[in-house]
Amino acid sequence: MGLSQTLLFYALVCVHLGVSQILRLRPSPSDHLPVPDLREDPDPEYDPREQDLAERTLKKKLGSNFDPQFMSISPPLLVNLSASDSVKMQGAMPNEIKKLDLTETPYGKRVKVGKKARRKFLQWLWTYTHCPVVYTWKDLGVRFWPRYIKEGNCFSERSCSFPEGMSCKPIKSINKVFLRWYCQGFLRQKYCTWIQVQYPIISECKCSC
């Protein structure tokens, strides 16, 4: 499923003075990942209480959607990866690189390229144009459960093309289901509960214009 077909997980609008707090859950296309930070109502009245954060109850409510690879209940161990650690080649070399004809020049003249030299050049080209997904932990706040998510970003420390000009951009994403503390109404008239929401995470990037 392409990124343009990805579900937008939600948009939160907080309005005061008698108007309900609205959480829009309808899926809609989005080409803007990773998801920007929400603008939350700072009023602690909209925060879940201690009794609303019972781990056993929330795990049961989330069910099989709980994925410890991408979510954490407690603050995870933060590890900052260097660029060299992040660029790990996965899978087979793309066909568009593997099938490059290095013997023909732009002027029609053919040159000889040894097998070893060709293999090394194609490996270098693959490494240079590869666009890994770099994952970092993000704190979504107390109104999400689990509150920590492992979010993906496309490697962006340099251009991915030779000559330079192109950059790594997201082309695929996956959706992870979290619980969101959702309130209707205001002040003492409000009703709050946990509901499931989808959160899109970048899963694949590609070198493009």
C-alpha cells in the first residue's frame, strides 16, 4: 500500500467555552509522515486519572494490537544511531542497479569493465543510493497508551543521488493501533474513555526527486 493511500490516524481539535472536544477519526490520505505533534489542550482535566491507567485493563482493551517492537509502556532505552549504523543493506540488490550497463558511454563508445570492478562499483552505488528507515522513540504523552512509539524517518543526512539533488522520501507505511484518551463535553459535564486509533509509521523510503 503506497504512502498516498495511508490512513491519517487522527486530528485533534480542542475548543473551549461550551463546545465539545472533538477527535476526528475518519481515515484520509496523507503524504506528510512522520505524523506531526498534536496540539493538546493543556488542561489536566482532560488527562486520564491513575485508575484509568491500569496496565492489565488497557492491555486487554488493546488486545493483539499491542506490538512491543513499536510501542512501549515505560520509557525505552534511548540509543542514538550514527549514520553508519543506520545504513544497513537489506534484501537483494535492486534490479535497476544490478542490470546497469557499465560498458557503454553516453557517446556510444564501449569500454571494458572487469567483473570485480563492476561488482565493487554496483555495490558502492547501491550503498550510496540506499534509503534506510531510521527509527527513534517518541513520547506521545499521557493521553496515549502505550505512550511511547518507535517512529520511522527517512535517512536525510545527505543526498542519495550521484550527482547530488535527490533525497530519501517515504513510499510505504504501516499502521499501529494505540489507545487514545478521548473526552466529550467539558468541565464536569464531560465523558472520557479509551478508544482505538491508528498511527501510521514510515516503513520504507526511496531515493526520489
